[in-house]
Amino acid sequence: MEKRSASRRPWQWRPLLWLLVSSGISLLAQRRGALSRSGVPAAIVTGTMTAGAGGWELGFSLIFFFASSSLLSRFRQQQKARTAAEQFNKGSARDMLQVAANGGVATWCALRYGLRRRSRISSGQARAVSCDPWLAAFGGALATATADTWATEVGVLSRRPPRLITTGRPVAPGISGAVSWPGTLAAAAGALALGIVLQGLLALARLLPGSTREPGSGRPLLLVAITWLSGFAGSLVDSLLGATLQTVYRCPRCGQETEQRRHRRCGSLTQRVRGWPGVNNDVVNFLATLSGSLIAAALSRSPVPQSEPCQGYTRLSASRLKKGSR
């Protein structure tokens, strides 16, 4: 009984610890203008569930996404405001819907991954973490959000006008579905950076004394590659959905395309020119992160040659674990 209660103790205090950490980070982000008032409780719930269930390594990956995105949003902030502020429906401070759209899928994947990992450890079975589909799905969803945010923050600074991904027509910076070479390269870099951070944190967690993490796969670049490919693909899906499904309006007074239902500069009601009613940027972000997670899960299930040490779902018996077999 004493051993059983001791093994359960970390699962009991971990959510409380991350509730405090997430609350502190969210309140600090609100003071810095990165979160709105409604975004604070959403960020607290997202951070607490991700780290409390999935582990601190997944929690810090989420912090990396949020911190890097916030820093990029402040890069040449005045120039961005002059260039594309009138196209965006919301400001740089993320509200509740933005937090849920960017981190909701990743949080759900982290919760499922943590529950499955706990069940495997308690039953004396383990699997290579780099091949777990829920871990891969978490990386794909978060990498998609990172890639999309980096692409937006860098792409609006492009000297050349971006082009609509579906037709190649030049459009104003900040228009949904627009792509540019700087933004595309930033998307690839963001997805790759998230994959490297996630894999590095997982490797560090397995090296810490007293770690209960599952054995590694022997292929440390596997999760990085899956996260990078799925995150970059998810960002392209985001652009495609933005160019086809997302609602875009045009101001009848100045003729400018925008995501705003009422043009802030002119003060007049805008007219819908394309997209489905009710499909805004938050809906597109949610669908894009969902697609990134599904792509990553599918890649993690792909067959691996028998000569490779990573077999995806290879189970180790409890007796082998006790002997230290990996």
C-alpha cells in the first residue's frame, strides 16, 4: 500500500504545481499585452492540462510556442500595424477563442498521451515514445500552430506583396490565404524548431535521475521529422482553408479586403466577398491544427523496417523492465 501510494503521488501534485506555474505565466503575459482578459483562464487551463497530464516536457514545449510567438509579434510591431493591422479582425493579445483554437487540439493529445503512458507504466508495459501516435499528434498540432504564427508574423513584413495560395493573385499583406517566401520559410523554421525543442525535452526527461519515462526509440530524429513535416503541412492547410473557407470582407468605401465585419479605418460595414459565413480565423486555426495532428499520427503509424530499433508499438515485459532492458 505504501509503494502504491508513493507511485501515485506525482500524479496528484503535478496538476496543482502546473496550475500555479500556468497562472503565473498567464498573468505575466496579460501584463505584457500578449493575452487578453478572457485569454488568461483559457491559457491557464491549457497549460495545466498539457503539463499536468502529458509531463513537464510537453508543458515547456507549449511555453516555447507561446513565448516565441509573443516575441515575434513584438518584432517590428509598429511596421506591422501600419502594414496589415486593418486586415486582422483581432489584435496581438490572444483571447479565449484564439488560445483554444491554437492549443485545444494539442492539449487533448497531451491528455490522451499522458493517460496512456500512465496506464502502460502501471501495467509494466512500455512503448517507444517517439512512435506513440498521441505524442506525435501533440507535436503535429503544436508545430502547426507555431508554423502558422511564425509565418504570419514574418510574412507581413515581406517587401513583395504576398499571393493567394489558390490563384497566385497578389493581395495585401495579412489577407487570409496569402503566402510569401519569407512567410513560408518562417513556417518551416517554426515547425522544425518546435520538433527539436520537444525531442530535446523528452531526451532530457529520460536522463534525469529517478525518471519514469519510457525508453527511447533509438531514432531521436524520428519525432523531429514527423513534427516538422506535419507542422509545415498543417500550415499549408491553414493557408488553403484561409483562401477558400474563411470569410473575407471588402469595405465598400475604400475597397480594401479585410477580416473585419466593420472596417475600423472607415467605420463602415463591410461586404462578404468570399468564404463561408461564420468561418473566421479561429475556426481555420482549429481545423489546421487538427489536420497537423492527424498527419503526425498517420506518419507515426507508418511501418518501420525490422532492422530498425523503433517498432512503434513494441512492448517490453515487466520482467525485462526490471532488468533494465531497453
